[in-house]
Amino acid sequence: MTGERNIWVFIEQEEGHIADVSLELLAKGGEIARQLGSEVWAVLCGEQVNELAQRVIWHGADQVLLAEDPQMAVYRTLTYFRVITGLVKQYQPYIFLIGATPIGRDLAPRLASALKVGLTADCTDLQIGDYTSRKENKTYKDLLYQVRPAFGGNIIATIVNPKTRPQMATVREGVMRQNVPDPTRKGRIEKVKTAFEPEDFALRVLSREKREPKVRLKDAPVIVAAGAGVDSLEEFELVRELANALGGEVGASRAAVDAGYISKEHQIGQTGSTVRPRLYIAAGISGAIQHRAGMDQSSKIIAINTDPNAPIFQIAHYKIVGDVAEVLPLLIKSLREKAK
Amino acid sequence: MPFNRPFHSVVLVKQVPDTHNLTGEVMTAEGTMNRNALPAIFNPEDLNALEMALSVKELVGGSVTVLTMGPLQAAEVLREALFRGADRVVLLSDRKFAGADTQATSYTLKCAIDKLDEFDLVFCGRQAIDGDTAQVGPQVAEKLGIPQITYAEAVIEVQDDEIVVRRAFELGTELVICRLPCLLTVVGSANRPRPASARRRIEYKMAATTNEYPKLLKKWPEFADEQTLGEYLTGRKLNIEVWSAADLNVDESGLGLGGSPTQVYKVNYVVLETIDSKEIQPTAEGISALISELVKEYIVG
């Protein structure tokens, strides 16, 4: 084993914008590195992205491996794959963390396959701990516990990679907190060479169309979310009205999205966004485990449901047994009166 | 540019428990999983992958071979694939494959693809609903040494040695051109998978693996024994091939649980932690008092 036990974080950037999850991982990587007495290294690829390297240091990187090449201006699997596999083989990090974004989920499995190491997808928590293999009668010290929901969120599995290095995981956006950037923080920037093979250019991007996200659920201080109990357009309008009155966003359970009241972008839960607002109002949401997985870290939860035994009430700070059609107007009215 | 040759496709599919339609009964009172309560289904996005492969074949000719790895019961999804238009199906089944993580799974699938004839395209669903990892597709591509096009939504154009594909993300699309052969992982928005054809359903309902022969013999007593049944089925291409580790050119240390670098350290069944909640009456007074409390605690306002 190499002595350094460094934690690597892949910095996902597009057009000079760093993905939030990469910054979240720098913070988590720092926590782990302190435990292991090692460092956080960032892998930053792109064209003319050296200005981002400083920011990456402010957010917690001790060293930035900076791979700049016009061929890496836009993310493509094979060019990134070529450069990063080379770096991993050269430096042999102990842990390698990548955001579970469309890009991260394209890149990470291919890297893990080539490096012949284990990879755990979509983790929601990471910890360091020991693992005893009963079969081998052997204890592995200081492994990365990779915690992820499985089976539609009904179980939480902790996965380890006892033998292969780096221990790789992709991590969901929004489940970890970023550091406040510290402009006095010092770190090293190492420019690395890039070299490609002809087959790395087997795929070319002809055109791209991007659109801005319409909703930023992750940053909303207040979310009013609709579930199956909101069963008409009129009732859905009440949800919007309450969200507006609170200066918040509209969220939804899968049931409400499937019913067609709102687009998938608003979905919260296992297959949607993970949120932790100051206030979460669950309107007509029963609280299936898949939904709770995306919102149970909210500071305050108000649940409205006609069924007094709905599971959502078990995690709600305020329980209102009643029909959303009656309760929502009362909430809106009361808020407007208080605002006067 | 006009194409002038048929395309041969391989589709990787998986039989999965229907985790998207879990009901209360799936969890036992002790909080463990009652797996028998979960119906086994054709992984939804694998149906989209099959549909894309079939439509390419309809466009330029060629063939569609469907592979799955799983227990013998997984023959069911292969019959479903035959009903929809697959030309050939193969079941990879062996105790040695069991307990595989994505690394061992992709290695097994890669070795099976090596055993097939040459191919132009490999299709698979973006991810399976039991694990949601989306790792097997890219890992098979890496092991085959071919490019991957993840999140494929539409095949726009096929040329002799290149393919133009639209990729779809939550926040946009990308048009790419890629050299062949390559692997595509297909998203659910790609297409509406065709239903099983009634004609093919009749034609292929007897398609079976050899271990299903005893069951079939009970249904069709006109066959004297498994051998005559087998000859009949093979003659009509109704035998579902089953490949074990011995049929593949594999390093057995890369298979199954032993070939899996990841290990499950522990599994916790999610138990609701109940918190003390305050009951609010659904009346004007009750709600007004709630809002006052939230304002006072700076949660609202």
C-alpha cells in the first residue's frame, strides 16, 4: 500500500462552472483526509481552466492536478478517461470520489472497469471504518464505507472495497455540504501532460443544446410539495399559491409527477432531488420511503394528510390531519394576514 | 450517405424485481424484505434498448441477439424478447456467476459477447431499477475496448462505419457521431417499446431452456421424452441457449462474488424514526397559531 492514502475528487466543470457536487466532495474529502492524516487532491480537466484551480483550493484541495488541453474543452468520455486513468496509475490514490451526475456516471464506471477496482454508485454518505472479512478471517483498517440506498430506497447498504485501490464511489448531489471558500487557503497546482491515442477521438460532439434549470429546488429555503392527495388542478394551484406566499418552490412526489400536474424537474426523493430546506410542507404526500429519502433532512416538516396513519407523519414536526383543499387555503390566508 | 450493409446488434437485458411498484406487504413486520412479493419484470429501460435495436434492424437489416445473465427463471425475459422480434437469445446462467457486482457482471457479459459473431452495436438500458447503478453498460464498453454513448435517446442516422445519436439529459441534449462498433445505453424517453406481437407470441411460446423441458412434457404428452422434445424444439429454433462458465473463455477468478471487488458490509432495513410531532387542528385558529409559531421561530417571514 502506498503511504499517502490521498483522497481524490474529480472536479466536474462545464464552461468554467464547477458542479456543486464537486465542491461538496472537496469538503467531505477534507473530513476523511483529516481522519486518515492524508491530503485531498483535485483532478481538474478542461481548456483554460487554470483560474478554477485556485477556487478548488479555497474549497479544500491541497493539490490540484490540472490537465489543460483543447481536446478536453468539452467533456468526452474517452479523452477524459485516457488522461485520468494515467494519473490514477501514476499516483495511486487511496480513494477517488466523483459526483453522481450524468458526466460522473458516464466516466466513473469506465475508469473503475479499466483500473479493475470496485465502484459504488450514488452514495448518500461516506465514512471511514474497519471491515472484518469472516471468510478471510482478516480485518481491513480504515476502509471507505460507501453508504447508498438500494432496492428502491427500502434498504440502506454499506459497501466496501477491501482489496482494490482506489476505492471509488459516485456521490449524489446535495447530500453533503460545501466548505465556505477560504481565499487564504494555500495549495499546490501541478500541470499534468496530456497525450491521446487516435481511438480516443472515436466520438465527436456535433452539437449541444443546454437549457437552464427552471427550478433550483436544492437552494430553496421553503418547499411546498404535492403528492397523490392533491388530485385536481385547482388543488395544485393552491400548492403553488402557498409556495409563492412563502417565497418558496413547488416540489412533488413521484405520484404527482406521474399524474401530470408538474414536470419531473420538481420531483423530490430517491429518483428526484435531495433537498433540505428550512421548511418543507408535504401536502397530500403519504411519505413512501422513496420520497422521504429526498427530504427527511429538512429543518421543519409540516405534513397534511387525510390519513392519520400516513407514514409522513412519523417524520413531521407538525401534523395536520385534514384535506389539502381545506388546509391549504387556511395556511395561505393566515400567512397573508400575518404579512400585513 | 446511404448505407449498404446490415447491422448486427447485441442487446443486454436484465430481469429485475419490480421495485417501482412496492407495496406495504413487501416489507415484513420485522422490517425485512419479502422478495417473493415482488413480481419479476423485464427491466424497463432494457425494453427501450431492445426497441432501439429492433428499429435499427428494420432500417438497415441485420440481426438482434439478446443476452441476459441471471437465474434460470430469467428465460422469461428472453421469451419476451423473442415475442418482440429478437432473432436469437442466450441465457448466461451458472452458480459461478452469482453474487456478481457490476465489475464481475460486465466481465461475464463481455466474455459472452466475445463468443458471438461480430457485432456493430451493443445496446443496454441506461440502468436497472433494482440497483440503479448505470455502471454495467460503460463497463462492458471498456472491457470490449469500444466507445460508449450513454443516455442515448435516438439513432438519427446510420452510416457504414459511423452512427449519429442524440443523447438526452435532464438539462439538454447532445448530438454525437461515433465510430462503430460502439455501445449505447438507452434512456426511457427514447421510444415506446412495441408490445409482444400476437403472431410471434404463438410462434415462440414453446421456446424453452432444457431445464424447462420436464414442465413442457407435462403440457405436451405427445412427446415421448425430453430428447424428442428437444429435437423438435431445436429444429424450429425454439431452444433457448444457456451458457455456463464452461462455455465461455473466462478467467473464473473474475466471475461472481469472488470476482467482485465490492462487498456488502452491512444492510440496514430502513426503519422510520418517529419524532415528536405537534398535532395542529385543521381549523382557522389552529393554522393561525401554527403560522404565528413559525414566524416567531424565524422559519417563516
